[in-house]
Amino acid sequence: PSSTKTSMTSTSSSSTKHLILQQKANIDLQTQLQYVRNGHACLRSFLQPPKLLSTIRNDVIQYTNRREIQAWHQKLHVAVDSTTKLPNTVKECREMFDALDIPIPFLQHFNSW
């Protein structure tokens, strides 16, 4: 798939580096759908120090629990026709994946595009 290269500029202030997007990437639909189905992002050491993570842990768990059905719906939306009625519970979502004979994908609670 063809895509426009995106130039980035690295700037630093104190000990942090920031990447600034200079132009919008032109990423074709096939590449976007492939990423939605199979891609992921990893941000090692994103939250520092480790104690910070323990202070927000309960908030993150509550947030993900509230958004779980939306993550299931996003994966089903990619797997089936957009006019298909989506299930109301996580159990029904799992059953729908089983009925479609599709392995349950990694759940994503946000749209990274």
C-alpha cells in the first residue's frame, strides 16, 4: 500500500523529547483496517516513576470496565457488516465471534487514528 511519508521534528525540553507531526499522513483504508484488526502500540516507560502508575491504577481499571463493551463493538464493527446489530453484552459479543468463527482479537479501548 502506498502512503505519504510524514516528516517529524524532534524537540527536547529538559529531559523529555517530543515528536511534532509536520503534516497529516495519507494512510489508505486497507492499511488502516489492517492496523485496526492486527496492530497495537507499545509505550514502554510512558508513566514514570512506577509509583505514579499505582496511584492511578484503580481509576484506569474503572475506566476500562466502563468502556469494555465499546471495545468489543469496535472489533465486531470491523469484522462484520456495519449495518449488523451489535450485541448488548460482552458475553453476546464473544458468542458472535464464535458464530463467525473469528478468533477474538486484542481489545482496544480507543481509536488510535
